[in-house]
Amino acid sequence: MTHAKYGDLFTRFADKKDSKFFPDDARDIWSYAKENYLDIGVDFHEAMSNAAIDLSLNPSQVINAIASTKKGYSVVNSIWRLQRERARIQSQAKRFIETANEPKLIRGVKMIPSVWFEEKIFGHGTVTPFTHAGSNVYIPSRWGAFFKTQAGRINFSSEISISMKKICLISIAIL
């Protein structure tokens, strides 16, 4: 961390209470967090917390500052997405390791509740937009977001039906 390079960055935000930042502020905060934390492998959440402490801000202000620019917004979203995917993969690996030595019969029996759950929610991916946002169908300015969301729900629903079929086939093969 080079104090000379960041000049007044350490004192600039000392009394800042809101989350509105100028583009130059956002760029400086991002550069600082990236160089001092992210580039050396620190987790995004921890990097934002540490940068906030260093800059006399709270983590929410740091994230809002970075996300206030279009490029920063896409970077923050990409990082959150990657971390969520990483956590999902770690969870799958942990579950695989925990169940690797279980007999096939036990694994098959444990799948039965998930098959029932999948069967009950099958096809419900298309319901939510109409039950929770149905009036958007009648507001042309919201059609873009509405139909984009609807298309995503249909895709999600078909992914669930594919996973349901796989679970059923695995259960039948095991039993």
C-alpha cells in the first residue's frame, strides 16, 4: 500500500455518510481495492471490507462506489456471480465426498424426498411472473423486463425438469 500514490484517498472520505460518489472517486476506490486486496487473492467480500476500513467508509459504500460506473457495475456483478458459482461447486464437492462411501441403496433412498419435491414444483417456473407481476403484461414500458424474466423462468423450469428426470433414472438404476 503506497500512501503517496493514493494521496488524499485516506482522508477524502473521512466524514462521508452517503453512498453517492463521483466517477473519479469510484475509479480511485476500485484501483485501491484491486491493487491492495483483489490482485493478491483476497476474497471480494473481505477486500471490500478491508478497503472500507482503510478509507474510513463502510463496505456498502465501497461496493456502491465501484458499482456507480457502468464498468464497475458489471465487474461487481461478475465477481458476485463467480463467488456464488465457486460456493456452489464447493458445496457439491463436499456433498460428493460425504456420500462417496455410502452404499448405493442408502443414496437412492435419500433421493426419494427430492424426487417428490421436484415432482411438486415441476412447471412452476412459469407461474411467478403472473402471480406476482401479472399487471406488467398491461404496461408496455415493462414488457422488455417482463418477457425477459419470463423466458428465464421457462429456461429454469426446463432445467429442473431435466434434473428431475435424471434423479428418477438414477433412483431406478440404484434400486
